Amino acid sequence: MNSTTPSFSPALGRVLATVSVGFVVTQLDVTIVNIALPRIGADLHANVAGLQWVVDAYTLPFAVLMLSAGALGDRFGARRMYACGIVLFALASLACGLALDGPMLIAARAVQGIGAAAMLPNSLALLNQSFGHEPKLRARAVGLWTASGAISIAAGPVAGGLLIAAFGWRSIFLVNLPICAAGLLATLLWIPRPQTARRGAPAGPLGKPGAQPRGIDPGGQCLAIVALTAFVAAVIEWRPLGLAHPLVAGGFVLALLAAGAFVFVEARVARPMLPLSLFGTRTFSAAVLFGICVNLTYYGLVFVLSLYLQRVRGYTPLQAGLAFLPLTGGFLISNVASGWVIGRFGVRVPMILGAITAGLGYALLHFVDADTPLIGLLLPFLLIPSGMGLAVPAMTTAVLASTEARRAGTASAVLNTARQAGGAVGVAAFGALASGAAATQIVQGMRAATAISVGLLVLGLVLACCVHPEPHAAASDARGASAASK
């Protein structure tokens, strides 16, 4: 029996650490802002709908621009796009920290989302380029990379509470500056430049010259922006304006038409930003849909829970952040364990177990009310991240293993676009359910959100069963490794 598991070399360890920096800051800003929402609302005079836009102004461009960012990484190099994303994200974070009113903060958050879109798919592409030669090593690297992002998502409310208590809500954005500076320096020092056959020859996505770069597809990009933005805007404004309001009904209609036009264009354009052929693989399609379910439920619930803890239970930002602490522990343990489970059982088992575990956590959270003791939140706060931390690395590995290595940037961009889009919809939908100043409205909205979450995790369980198990180094992994070494 050959049970030898290769270990990271120092150079590969530095690459993993560097690309994880970008993942950390992009995911940290998804949740760290949630704990500051009541303070931001009071300081900048924003209602719940305005606070939803503070969150979704970041996640919308993050979602819709990742496909084009992946294409730009394929064309100009993932290293270059990753570095540009870090710089843009840092500048936008500074603007967020200096915002004087709600519209300025929302605009700066949108620019942050653009920087995040440039970083995330290209960080995973860099990881796949460095580790694609060894499937088991890649599974471990993906697990650790995913753990860094997942832990930062879970740690966001805790870190936010500490920063707000010490320095005010603006510090949650300014803290990104030293992190981005370190990430940029590490990128310049530790990420190798792609090799070229001759000076000026464009490199392919794995650093090989002559690879055909993927098109940017401006028509498809514009339609994607219109479809997702119109849908999220309609969901956010549905509660305050009513479903029959022309802006709300028109938003849903526009989103539907734009989505249909997007699929039509992508099926016919020569170089689509979203190659529909990717979805011809059952594992790829199931894993991407699984990611939507996971992000929609988690991002939406974190938004609602932040309102619940501070507006219903009367916690300070620091107390609310500390209440979220079990989320961090659950992610830490399960993400690290996920790499071992994937190597032993393949990707299907951890996805199934993760969906069941997280779904049970949401089910327990459904019975929480305004008078529930804090200890009553502990078990669901442990189960939800434990399930996600087990499932998400397996889901990511399944996507990479089902796609040839030269399309890693595209595949990772599709996955993360779908996940961030799901998160944006979750914040819009669950925030609309919990809108209102009364504590009873927030509690009722949270119960409705948890019921929807359980249903989506049941769907995720079904999708996980459709994923190819790929025990121990699947054939697709071997093909990807072979393609990477040619």
C-alpha cells in the first residue's frame, strides 16, 4: 500500500500563505461589516434597506465581475491580476473608513467588491497552478486555503466587535490596509512570474505561452450585472415598497429578461465569459448549485443574527461579536479535518455530512426567540460552521477536479461568482424578512429565514449525492495534473 502523503515545500507553503491573504480580506469584509451595521445606521442615518445596500454593494460587484476577472487572469496572468486587486481593495477600504455619508460608503464598498473580484478567482488559479501536479497535495492546499477564508468569515463579527469597541466602526475598514500591504509584498516576492517563450509573448493560464486566452465578453458581462443587480434591488425594496410597486415588479421582470438574454448570448458568442459547456459535467453543476445554497443561507443568517443580537437582545457590538465566537471554532476544526476526510473518502461524503450538520444547526436556530438563553445559541453556532467547514473544501475540490487544469481560472470564477451571488440574494431576502424596528419582526424574520435555510440544505444534500465521489485521487484529478505538467 502506498499511503505516503507529499508535504509542502517551503516555496509552496509561501505561495499558499500569500494567496490566502487575498482570500482572508475578501471574506473578512463579507461579515465584519455586519456587526457594525447598527452603529453605521445610527451614525449615517440609514434604515434596514440602506444597511442591506452597505452589505450587498460589496457582494454584487464581487459576484458579477469575478468571471471577467478570471478571464483577465487567463489573458494577462493571475499574478498580475491578483496584485492589482489587492491595491484596489486597499484604496477602497481607505475610502470606506473615511466615508461621510451612506451613499459615499456604499460607493466605496462597490469599489471594494471590484478589488475582491480581481483577487479571489486568481488566488485560487495561482493555488491550482502551484499544486495541480499532485492531487492529494492540492486537496490539502485547497482545504487550508478554504479554511483561511472560512475562518475569516466566522471571525469577522468577533474582530469587528473588538475593533468597534476600541476604535469605532471605521476601523473595520482601515484594518485592511496593513493586511493588503503585507499581501502585496508577499505576492511580489513569493509568487513566481509566469514563464514565457519569448519576450512579450502572453502566457497561458498556467504560465505556458501560446495558450488561447479567454475573451472578456462585454455583452455577457453587462447582462450579468443587470440581471443580478435588478433582482437583488427588487428583493431589498420588496418589503418597504410592496410587491406591486412598479420599481419592484419591474425589477423582477428586468432581472428575468436579462438572465434569459445572458444565457442566449453566452450560448452563441465565440468566447463567452461563462462557457456553458462547463455545466455539461454533473459534478461541476451540482457543486456550484451546492455552493449557492450554502452561501445564501449563511450570509443571510449572519445579517439577520447581527440585527437580532443587537436590536432584540440589546448587545453591544463587542458582546455580539463574542457571541459569534463559536462560529470561528467550528470552522477551524472542520476545515482542517476536511482535507483528511476528502483524501480518505472523496468529496461526496464530506459534502453530505456537511449539509446534514449545517441543516441541523439551522433547524435548532428556528426555535430561538427573544428570551432564549445565550447557551441556547451555542449548539447551532457550532453545528452550522462545522457543516460548512466540512463541505466547502470538498465542494471546491470537486469543481477543480471536474475541470481541466487550463480552465481553472474560469471554473473557480464560476464557482465563486455563484456563491457570492447566493450570498447577495441571501442578505437581500433574509434582510427583507427581518426588516422593521420591532423585536417581534426580527424574530419572526429569523424564524422564516431558518426554515428556508433548512429547505435549501436539504436541496444541498440531494445535490451532494449527485457529485462524483472521486476516492483517493480521481481520474479527473490525474487528468488535471497531467494537463498541468505538459
